[in-house]
Amino acid sequence: MRVLDQFLTSYQAAHPADTITERNLYEEDFPELDGDMLAAFAPDAKPTPATAAKLAVFDAALNQFKVADKIVIANPMWNLGIPTKLKSWIDAITVVGQTFRYTASGHVALLPGKQVLHIQAAGGKYAGQDPATQYVHAALEYLGTEKVIDLPVEGMDHFPEQAPAIVAAAEKQATALGQSF
């Protein structure tokens, strides 16, 4: 995604001492939560090697999220939702006792203070009111993120003649966010 690339270029220039770890959930074939994985959470479970490997990927994602100060999520919106691999990543980081806990009065987030930038491409125009953006906000706020900054790249299908200008405006905004994030 060009907008993400522009953000990363700007961010690296402004924050040369920061370490950036990129993940492409599709290229690495991030596993989706399934029945075998859920069954492996039982105290007496003996997961198969294949299930143990999937759980190890989830554990690594959880640990990476826990130590990160800043997170950038870039995704397309598909049929008003997020891609399934992003949903799986959110499943991996939403772990009771690790990123939130339950109390008598409700849940308590365990990871306050994380900064999150959410870059989302969509063919239509939604102004942050689409279910995908709302879900990303709700999921991350549940874990303690106080504010998710949105950088929508939207309207390219609705206004195809404006697509180059829409992307250019988003790249300009990404450059500015790279300096200040």
C-alpha cells in the first residue's frame, strides 16, 4: 500500500533510532483461530504438532504486541469488514490475563498507552463510520489503547476519476503523521 510506504519512509526519517518490525499477515500465512487451537487451551490438552505450531505463531504475535510502543495497522476494507488475517491477529493479541483481565465490575485493560495508527483503504466513503474501523477501534481500546488515529484512504471506487488525488492526499497526510507519530 503506497500510503503505508509513505508513512514508513517519513517515520524512519523522523525517528531513525526506532526499531520497526513489519508483518504481512498474508505473506507469512498467519493462522486463523480454529477448533483445534481452542481445544488446546484446555488444561489437560495435548495439541498436535500442527496445532502447537499455530499456537506458537499466536504467542509470538502476542509478545510482539505487548512490547511494542507504537502499532501501525494497514488494511483494505472488504464487504464492510476487515480481512480475516487481521481478525486472526486481533484474536492472537486478545488474551485474558495478558492483555486484559476480568473483575467483578467488568474487564480491565492491561496495556494502556499504546499508540495506534490505522490506515484503511476502501472503495466507498465512510468517514470512519464503517464497521471495520469501528471494530478495530473497539478491539484495541478493549486492550488499553486510548486513541486510534485513523488515516482513511477511501472513495476510489465511488469517485474513480478522483482516485489519484485521493491517494495523493492520503500520502501527504501519511508524511505528516510519520513526523509526529
